[in-house]
Amino acid sequence: MADSDKDRPSVQDSLKQVVGLLRKHELARRLAEREETPGQELVEGVGGEQSFTELQKKLEQLHPADVAYVLEALPLAERLAVWDLVKAERDGEILLEVSDAVRETLIAHMETKELIAATEQLDTDEIADLAPDLPREVMQDVFRSLSFEEREQLRSAMSYPEDTVGGLMDFDMITVRDDITVEVVLRYLRRLDEMPDHTDQLFVVDRQQYLRGLLSVSRLLVADLDTPVTAIMAGATVHLAPDEKAQDAALAFERYDLVSAPVVDGDGKLIGRVTVNSVVDFIREDTDSELLSAGGLREEEDLFASVWSSVKNRWTWLAINLVTAFIASRVIGIFEGSIEKLVALAALMPIVAGIGGNSGNQTVTMIVRAMALGQITAASARKLFAKEIGVSFINGLIWGSVVGLFAFFIYHKWQLGLVMTGAMVLNLLLAAIMGVAVPLSMQKLGRDPAVGSSVMITAITDSGGFFIFLGLATLFLVP
Amino acid sequence: MADSDKDRPSVQDSLKQVVGLLRKHELARRLAEREETPGQELVEGVGGEQSFTELQKKLEQLHPADVAYVLEALPLAERLAVWDLVKAERDGEILLEVSDAVRETLIAHMETKELIAATEQLDTDEIADLAPDLPREVMQDVFRSLSFEEREQLRSAMSYPEDTVGGLMDFDMITVRDDITVEVVLRYLRRLDEMPDHTDQLFVVDRQQYLRGLLSVSRLLVADLDTPVTAIMAGATVHLAPDEKAQDAALAFERYDLVSAPVVDGDGKLIGRVTVNSVVDFIREDTDSELLSAGGLREEEDLFASVWSSVKNRWTWLAINLVTAFIASRVIGIFEGSIEKLVALAALMPIVAGIGGNSGNQTVTMIVRAMALGQITAASARKLFAKEIGVSFINGLIWGSVVGLFAFFIYHKWQLGLVMTGAMVLNLLLAAIMGVAVPLSMQKLGRDPAVGSSVMITAITDSGGFFIFLGLATLFLVP
């Protein structure tokens, strides 16, 4: 175990080492600056120099993804110090791996020449990924340096939004013709220095680039040499269209356990492929942004972003919530007369609103998830409505009785307890109905139900809860 | 395009077709039951028969994962009707694909004999995945039917928890010895009928099964026949230990774009492999359960679960929230005297509490995410604290002024406005401090900060917000 651990230091360990070396270097530099004694300066200077080369060596050993990880975890000044130490020819790969927020900070720190050099080392589909963050003149220069075919690929890759199959697509596929034998294929492959990553299959095409089938590498290895390609190729059960949603491609990869899949245009011509590594990255980013937006962050935030840019990132959400809070506040305002007469209402009303919000969000989570998987049909929607109403009714009775007893126990008024119970039941029913209806109607309106459904439900159950509880109390309790 | 669509009906289309056929069959059966006229019965009976075989044919064409998808989306009665139509030899694969909740409903509907037959067709690592859901006598029977080697594999696979590398591991790897040439390897492979899925590399071991290196299939294809294996194999930069966290393995797959990785024991002996498809499934399940728990659902819920089991699934969360709501209610209770004198406080207090909760949850989302990636070091924690406090202070001033103006505008008391602003600033600062401190301390206590941090923050900012606002108001406003 000790041995295998030595082979593979975890990326967290690397981070710690880099931070340690940075500190050592920085400390040495500062001491050297402060102390004027030449002897002292020399000693410390050497220590600083040493940690500097050590750091550079350490970075060289790290995988680009690990360098990216270290950069993400460092505050801005240290991040840029490390970035300067990274060999120029690795800049491109590393820029691809860091998050959008961190990429901006790195690119802002680079000169045009450096950016061009970094970009030119990349594949066309990778350049397309970086393109939105690069200055115009850099892209123009890079574009001029490409071959005709590469320019076409770049144009094609850039024409698709990030969340489509076209955005995930690369052009590193090996194609073979459909009129040859296994032996010819193997001879052809042996002439290549190496095969592109994630080549689990070759794409069989005819003279006009129409996709004819897929030839898995495993079959190629176990096949007899004189077998014709057409005899062992499989039909392309999954082929993607470039304008298909990336989400759907991801589901296909998950479902059918794919490593790569062909992308064909409307006529059936092969134009690229999608590989599982881009799908994994997409899934991670997709669920990440779902979690971020559930938490009310507009986008991924650089951990060490300036206070000001963080404030802006969190702005929208707080503003929306302020509006819903104002509305709820005005609903309470209507009943100020009742509260003045029976102040217990003020203490009890947040319970009704809060539990309603929780219950509604449970329903929304269920429904949004099933909708994302496309599992809700017209017939099942009705069943789901019935089920959610049933669940809420039971929950309302149970938890409503608990809060009713609580109210009775604190305020010694059984009428108050009954009103609490009734308000809880009604607010949970409201939560259930809106918890199903809101995401369904958002989808009908062509909006993403995952974004905003939860805010809306909370707003409804807050204002609704206050209204129901204070309204019932005004009707039945207030003299 | 029309052509390619015909090849690959989407799984949603399949679902619709199955539902349609089920309805047709059901309708025919009912009509046949109701109408006694023999002619009528015959006609409808034929229609029913026809849709029955059509349905069976349709199911046969579907990939096991797609059958699983259809089963998930159907209410219980229809789900079991479809399940009965699935060919017995496909039962095992399909059981592996459905969610835990749906698997329970299917297994409960099967006889011991059927279960044994379904399980026996699976690989040992797959049997291990099903094992927790199978009745004891089924597992005993299956175990007896296995070879000695398979029993060892099953024992090994079952000994690791689901969320470890051992839980993701399979045994379908091809190993080759380190003292042979490419030609021998190719000859050996050609004797196999087919290679296991996701074989992007062979594992090179010595006589004692110690892992010596990895031989990628692509290199094998492009290498000269007389090259020794050791000359073209790569060192295993990533090898996993069976008790490592699955989460860490997933990060390694993402970071290094892996298709498969070897699993070695403490001595360095090869015991299995992990493939990208299990990693993708793990990532999906992991983020899913994160989203579910963020929404307050204990576990994945069968869309058509009985009302009662849904109530139980949502129970814990509502109970916890009830307790925090009771506490907040009692905090308000302390200030009932003040509210009686100045009823505006009742209408304004939910604003302070609500915005505090939102701001705190934004901080928690950021911190939990960075912690999951291991990006928070002791030094950066201090910086993050400072940043979050800065963000909250600015947000508090801005939004506090907005709500202060709102309060002034509604109630025409500038003192009330000032108290609102002050309370907002203080509550957002509380939210920031606790938003960093709560997840960090949960991690120190060895608990998962993703679960519960959000509830705790909301509880703190609710009770804290009421206390701060009503406390300030009592000090400065109430006569």
C-alpha cells in the first residue's frame, strides 16, 4: 500500500506541496528583501531559488487536469504565480480544464502572443471550446494558421451551442471504407503512430462519407484477417444529430454504456463523434449548475473571486426573493388588525408557511426529476396529482395535529389549535397542487422547470400560508 | 433525417407505444368481459390478442435499459403487466437497470424460482449488486450454483460497501503475462469469441498476479508483431484500492479521461477493474441523491409509490423542519409584547429571516462544493471567511437599504426603516459566518456537509433573524 501510494500522490497532496513550496519561496523572497546583510540574503536567496525550481519540477510532473485543480484552489496572486511557472506548451490543455470563472482570470493575465501559442496547439473542437473566452484578435490569428479542413471543423464546432451534441463533438475519429478486409484495416492502423483517445470503434463509411456501420476494436482484434469489414461491423443503433440536446446524448451514453458514438448530419453523413469523457464532463457541469441554481447562485463562482463579482453573481436570486418576501409581508399587513388582537398569530404563522414550503419543494423535486427523464405522460400526470394530494392530506393531518397541540400547549386555546391544524392541511394541499402544476406549466411554456420552480413554490406557500392561517383565524378566532 | 429517426425511436416514443398497446389490450379485455354477444367478444378478443403479441414483440426489441425506463414510468398495475411479458432470460439484466424503489416492486412480484433463474445469468459483480434486495433462500441457491472462483469473486464484491471502489468493481478483465510478444497476445485474443465491454486496455501481470503495467488496445493494434509486451505497456499511473471511496475514483476518471482502471490489493496484486460505465452510473446516482436530499426526500422515490410509503419517505425532513419552526416560533414568542405595541414588526420580520436564509444557503452551496473537491486548505479557509463576510456586508447594506425604504414607505417611520436595515446587515453577517462555519465543523466531526448544512443554516437565520430584528426593535422602537 505504501508503495502504491508513493506512485500516485493524490491531487490534494499535490496541492499541499505546491502551496508549501510557494510559501517557502515567498518567505525566502521577503526575508531577502528585509535583511540587508549580504550573507543572510545569499542563504535565503538560495533557499528561494531552490523551492522555485522544485515547484517548477513538481508542476511539470502533474497531469494538466491536476494543474487545473491546483490553480482553482489558489487565491488569485498565488494562482498567477503558479500559472507563470507552467511551461507555455501546456497552457492550452490546462486552460481547457479549468472552470470558466478561473479561465477568465488566467486569460486576462496572458499576452496576445502567449494566447495564440497556447491555442494553436489544440484540436479544432478544443479551440471552439475556448473561443468564447479569447480576444477577437487571438481568434483571427489562430484561424489564419489553420488548414482549410480545420477551418471548416472549427466553423462547424463553433456553430453549435454548448449544450448540444455539436458542442460535445470532436473530429478525432478513424474512418475505414466498407469494401475492405480486416487485414487491410489492421495494416492501415499499424501505419498510424497512435490511435486517438477513446477509440473503441472505427466508423465504417462509403465513398460519400455516409455512415455504414461501426467496427468495434475488440471485434477487430479477435476477427480473422480475411474477414470483410462488412461481415463484422455492427449497425449504428445510436447515432446522434449535431443539434440534438447534449442531455439526451448523455442519457444514451448512460443507458447503453457507450464509449463513443457517431454524429451524423441530416443526410446520414458522418461529421464527428462524441466520446464518453466529454459526456462525463457534461454530466458533471450540468448537475453542478443544477445544484448551484438550487442554491441561488447564477453561475459557477471562482472560489476566490473578488467580493464585488460574487455580490453580482448572487444578486438576481436575492432580488427575486426580496420581491416574494415583500408580497408575503403585505399579505400579513392585511391582517394586522387580527394580529394586534391576538398576538399569538404572529408567533405561529411562520410554522404554517415554512412546513408548506418544505412539503411543496419535496413535490417539486420529485416531479422535476421525473420530467427531466421524460417519464411523465398525460395519463400518469393525473395519477401523480392524486398521489401528491393524498400524501399532503395525510401529512397535513399528522403534522397539523402536532402543531395544533403545540399551539394549544403554549397558548391554552383549543380553538387556536384547531385553526392551526386546518391551516396546515389547507396549505399542504396548496403546496401539493402547485408543486405538480407549476413545473408542468413551466414545461408547457417551454421553460426549464428545474430553474425557478422551487422559488415559485416557496413564494406561493409563504404568502398562501400566511393568508390561509391569518384568514381562518380572523374568521373564527378574532372577537 | 426521417430515415435515421426510424432506426432509433427515442425511448420516450417506446414508452408511448407501450402505453398505447397496454391500453388497447386492456380496453379489449374489458369490452370482452362486458359484452356477452359472442360475435362482439370474438372481434374484441382478437384485437386484444393482437396488441398483446405486438407488445411482447416491442419489448423484445428494446434494450434492457429502455425496458427499465418504461417500467419506471408505469403505474404499479401496468408495470407488473409489462414485467410479466418480458422474456425470463432478460429479467436479470433489467433488474440491474431499474432504481432500487422499482426493483423492490418487481422482486416482490416474482417467485423464488424465477428469481434464481434471473440471477444465475448474471456476472458475479452484478449478482453482488442485486444481493441486498434478494430473499435469503434465493441467494443461497445461487451461491451453490457458482464455481469456486466465482464464489470468491462474489464474496469479495459483496464485502465492499456500494460507495467504494470495491462496489463499482467488476472481474471482466483480460490479463496477459509480461514475458510475451504482441503476436502472442493477438493470437490469444483471436481465440476469444469476444472481448468484454469497455476493454480499452489489457492488464499485464507477472506469474504471481502482481500488476506490472497496462497495454492499451490501440497500441496493440499499431505495434509491430514481434515487439515484447513490456516495450509498449504503460505504467499504471492510476490504480485504485478496493476500499477507496467511489467518489475519488469518479474524480480520477473525470480528470484523466479513463475508460477503465485496474483495482489492486494492498500488495499490488490485480483483483479487478472499474469501467467508465459504472462510474457514470455512480456519478448520476450520487448527484441525484444530493438533489433529492437538498429537496428533503430521504431516498429515490418510485414515481407511483403508494401514498403511505411516500409519506414515510418525506417524514424525517418535515419533522426536522417542524422542530426548527417551533424554535423560531418561540423566539418570536419572547417578543410578543413588542409586537402587540407595534404590529408592523409582525409583517416585516419574515423579510429579514427569509433573505438571511437565502444568503446563507448561497454561501453553503459554494463551500460544500469546494469541500467536495477538496479545494479548501487551512490557509484558504481564512480567506474564504473574509470574502463571505465582505459579500454579506455589501449585500446587507444594499438590500437592507431597500427593505428599510420599503418599511419607511409602508409605515412612515424612519426609525423602523433604520432598524430593518441594521437587522438585515447583522442577519446576513450571521448567515455568512455560519455558512462557512457549519460545513467546516460538520466535516471536522466526520459528517457529510452536503447533508444537513442547508437545514441548519435556514434554522439559524430564521431564529437569528427574528431575534435580531425583534430585539433591535424592542431596544430602539418600542416605547
